[in-house]
Amino acid sequence: MDLNQVAAEYEAATNKFLTAVANFPKSDLDKPKKDGWNARQIIHHLADSESQSCARLRRLIAEPGTTIQGYDENMELNIIFKTITNNKM
């Protein structure tokens, strides 16, 4: 598989996800889940994970041999979610 094909598949998957999110009932975004994250938290996690991955890849390209730093996704998600809900965004 060449890079152009990978990029096209990545773009198609991104568009499929964005369409699914746009069509997701707004009233269901914050429905509580007893066994995990609600839909809004999952969407925010995916967006945050995507940006973290992008930053890591950029650093790997710019600084070959660098160590990738980990992060606590649950803690970051809770901070993001509390900030958003407190600011009513």
C-alpha cells in the first residue's frame, strides 16, 4: 500500500466519523454510562488522541530517536470535560 492510498483511507475514515458524530442525537451525548465514558467523552477522547498522535509524529520526524512521552488519558479527559461543562461550551 502506498502513502497516497493510506492517506485516502485515513481521510475517508475521518469523514465517516465526522458524519456519524454530526448525525448523533445531541440529546444522547451526555447520557450517563455506568460502565464507561458517555458519547461526548468518547468524542473528546478521540479528538485529543488524534492531536496527541499528530504532535508525537511531528516530534519523531523533527527529532529522530526522541522518546515519546506518555500521558494519562483519563485525567486529561476529565480536565477537558470539566472545563467544557463548566464553561457551557
